[in-house]
Amino acid sequence: MRWLALCSTPDAPAGDIDALAWLALSFTPRVARLEEAVVAEMSASLRLFRGARALRLRLRAEAELAGLALGTMAWAPTALAALALARCPGTPQPDRLCEKLDALPLQALTAAHAHHAMLARLGCQRLGELRRLPRAAIARRFGPALLTALDQAYGGLPEVHDWLTLPDRFDARLELPWRVEHAPVLLHFAEQLLRQLCAFLTARHAGVRTLRLAWQHDAMRARDVANSGELTLATADTTRDLCRLTRLLGEHLSRTTLAAPAGEISLSADTILPLQELSAGLLPGAGEPQERTTTNALLERLSARLDPDHVLEGRLHEDHRLDRMQSWHPWPADACAPVRRPPGPQPTWLIEPPQPLRCDAREQPTYCGPLSRISGPHRIEAGWWERHGLQTRDYYVYRSAARGLLWVYRERLPDAAAASSGWFLHGTFA
């Protein structure tokens, strides 16, 4: 067997060790909690990840992406030996397991902690010196637990572990160390829950599109204040990017006001969606998915900062009238059924209401100077089924030396022609 022990850094939050266990489950199904560390049996995964060194580097990289403070790691044939070696990273380690463990101090084995003072008076400072003492005398004076731990560490007795499994849904809570009165301060504590979420999603090979952050108000609140509040986050695509989720949550919390001080927060993700893993490539266009994800992250922050109604997305619709074939909705808009492509070029921006244009001597439209025709006419005669919706127009694309491409139409109704030149500017192209 090849056991790998994972320890967090001393200053890591308490919840990070659970997140490390979930992260290890993405490498092997045989993961267990052992005292302050996580142990994982990696024999079946070494070939898949191209050896112990490559697996260790991959695990450290995944922990860094999830924002976890991964400390020391150590390999050994037994779980207790791996934990003991991880606790003493600076100790010189020979090739054989017995020699490695013999050189470790007594603090490397938890079962020896309670008897450290007595063992020190006996002259035992290292595990090798303890192992050379008479076994019967050790059992009588210190109990059988110390010998059992020694034998399990050295491989003389089998170890028994409770294997960890992933829950079906993510729901984590955190009690705050003090009463928080301002919503942006909650981000500091919510980051711990987000790290656990990203590790959970990595083990699931999945992502999320919706998160819910809830907080419990302090008991000393006003009578007219509810006992809790919540905030829902939505992303444009499926993701488990810790930095992206943290920035998005920070934007929402900066616009949130707590009705009363909060004493506890919780983060939940009810819907877990599969996340397609993209392979790296050297061919042109390999960075397009990453560019799209970066654009979505920027739009999410703008939508949270400016208000959803100020970040719009254009959508096409089925209609014979060209100006009715597109509309703008808050981003991200709901998915819609495929529609036919417009018969002609559609402008980036519509001008509502259309702006009347003057004509020159040849009865051609002018706008900041003469215009040159690019395409047209495209004749429209539709909308008779709506009141005041009939359109009889000829659409053109003109080029202006000062304003670029313009979307222009000529009204063919006699009353409109009598009131004006009949030419109107209806849109511009970016």
C-alpha cells in the first residue's frame, strides 16, 4: 500500500481539513480522517497520475486553485507512518520504513504523547528506542494502546479506517467569532465556506450556477426584524473558480445592508452540474473557452455593481419586421429556441424613435454630409395584424464619412411622405 498523509498549515481554518478530504476524494475513493490530518490510500491511482511525484504536484496545484492551505505531505506503507512522517518533515529519512520511523521523535506518534514524561525519564526520545524496550513491560506500565499504535505504524497490525463519502448536496455553516454588523465583512468568513465548496466540486468533477448565502441575525435584534436573511448568486456558466465566486460574492455583499447584526452564516448549493474539463492545446483557438469565461466573469461583476437592468443582452425573435427581430434583455437572458437569421444586416443599436433625414436635390438622404449606398432596398410590408403596426418600408445600408455605417429606411406611405422626406435613420452599426 502507498498512503499519503495531508496536513494543513498551522494557521489554516478548521474547515480546511474537511475540504482537503473532499479534494483527496477526486484522486482516490479510499480517504479517511486520521486525527488532525487526512490520509489517502493511493496505490491504485499512482499509474493514472504517472507516479507519486506527479500525483503530489497535481494535488498541491488543485489545493492552490481551491484556496486551501496545504501544509506537509508524506508517503508511507501505513497510514500512521505517513502521519508521523508528515508531522516531522525536517527529519532525515533513510530508505527503509523501520529506519525512517526509528529516527522520529516520540511526538510523531499520538499514543506516546500521554507517556512522554515517563518515557523521557527512561531515556526514550525516539520511536526506535521505544520499540527496543521489552514489550511485556510496556504493556503493563503504559497499556496495550501504545503497543497497538506502534505495531500499526510499523505494519505489524492492520489498520481500520472509516472511509469518507461525499454528500449529495453542499450545505456548510460557520458560527462567527463576533457579531457582524456590515455585510461586506461577511466576505472574510464566507471565503472559508467557498473553499470547502470548491473542494467539494472538484471531487464531484462538477460546478455550480447558483449559490445561496444565508445569515442568522443576532438574538438581540429589533422585534420587527426577521431572524435571518439571504443572498442568491447566479453565474452565467457552470464554474468552480474560487477567485471568480469570491469576487462576485463581494460585489453583491457591498450592495447589501444587514437588518441586524449576524452571528452565523451558511452556504448552500442545491444544484450540482457537470463541468466539462478542457484539455490544453497548442493549436490556434485553444484559449477561446478561457476568454469566454473571463468575459462572463466581468459581466457578472458589472451586473452586480450597476444593477441587472443596466447590463443587457441582445436576442433575435421571429418577426417579418426587421426592427422587431431583435430585443434587449437583462444579462444573462434565458435560453430561447433557435430563430431564422435576419434576411439582411442588423444594426448594433436601434434609434427609437427613428430620426427623420433631409434629402438632397436628387432626393437621396443626407446625414452629416452625403451618404453612399452599400446595400438595399429590402422591402418590408407587414404588421397589419396589429393596430398601428403596419409597416411599408424599404431598408438600406448607407455609409457616412463622418458616422460610419447607417441603417436607413424610406417610408412608402403617402401621408408620411407628405409630412417629411420619407427617409429615416433607424440604426447604427458598431
